[in-house]
Amino acid sequence: MSDRIYAVIAGELAESRKISDRHLGKIPDIIRSSFSDVNDHTASENTLDYKIIRMDEFLCITAQPQSALHAVLMLASIFRFRSYTDLKIRTDLRLSIGIGPAELIKEELRESDGTAFRMADTGLRSMKRNQRLSITTMDDELNEEFAVACGFMDILIHDWSDEQAEAFFHRLAGKNQTQISEELNISQPAVNRRLKAAHYDAIENLILRFSKVFSEKI
């Protein structure tokens, strides 16, 4: 059995019952496009291997757990923007990160099993209706710390506008404000306002904390 630590992410569409069947049928394509956007702007060793389990549910894994929160927030922000652009509705993903060994990894991801898979699934199933992010590790003290942080993140993600989510994604993709302004065809001060309203600086601190913790553990 390998002691290697993985990050497994279980995700689903939030409040899918409120989405019409016509719109729900388009969700898998938006999820695929969102993963593609994340992986296109991520170093090759940090990309997410994913599988859509059913219409609005998916599973993914990375062998670089220190980058998992960064990738998950990229996914959350670009999905928010894409779903509004494509469907003209405001919706989110619910995302649960499990950090631990993945004792049985199969080529078919849905057939895989292990500690990280179970923590990700349990985290997703135990999330309340308004929750958007869950982080579970094998360290109880870390779980308490991240539970508080995720509580604040739920509020911030819920309050993003679609334009803020778009700017947030591009900033996480490594672009500076000038590059984002050129990409979105808006002024640099407008980019700055969107990032401030999305609380980018505060969220970046959480990403850095998460990365530091798991860089020390692998």
C-alpha cells in the first residue's frame, strides 16, 4: 500500500432541483468546458483527472494535493461564469476535497476507492444546502481550521457576481490586472474593483495556507 497523499474532489451541481430539464441537459458540457479551462491554465503536473458520474455529478483526482484548493476555486469561478453565459441562470458547484491516501486507483475513476475518495464523498453528502466547499483531511485540528475557513468561503462564493467570478478565474490563472483588462476588454481599475469585490486577497491567503500545509506533508 502506498503512503502517497492525493486530493480527491467530489462535486455536483448545487440545488439541481431548481434547474429545468432543458438547462440540466447542458450542465455536463459546461462542467467539461470548465475542467478544460482549469487544466489549460494549470501546470501539467497539477491538472485534474476527472470523470462525470452522471448528469450533474463528477469525481476528480490530483497527485498534487497542495494545489487542490487553487484548482477547485478556479473550477468554481469559471463554472459560475460559464453557466450564466451559456444558460442565463446563476448556479454553483458544491465541491468537497478529501486529502489522504488513495489505496485503489483504477483507470475508470468511478471504480477507484480509498481514504481520500471516501472523505470526499462523505464531505459532499454531509454538506448543507447553502454550503459550497468542504475540506476533509486525516488531521482533526486541520479539519477544524478548514471548516471555519470554508464557512467564510461559502459566503464569499455565494456573493460573487458573474463578472467578479470571471475576473477571479483569470487572476487565479496567473494573469495580472493589466492582462485581465486586455482579456476582458475593460479598464484596469474595473478589474481591480471586481477582484476586491470578490475578496481575492483574502481568498489568496487561504490558498497559500492550504498549499503550505500540504507541501509540508508530501
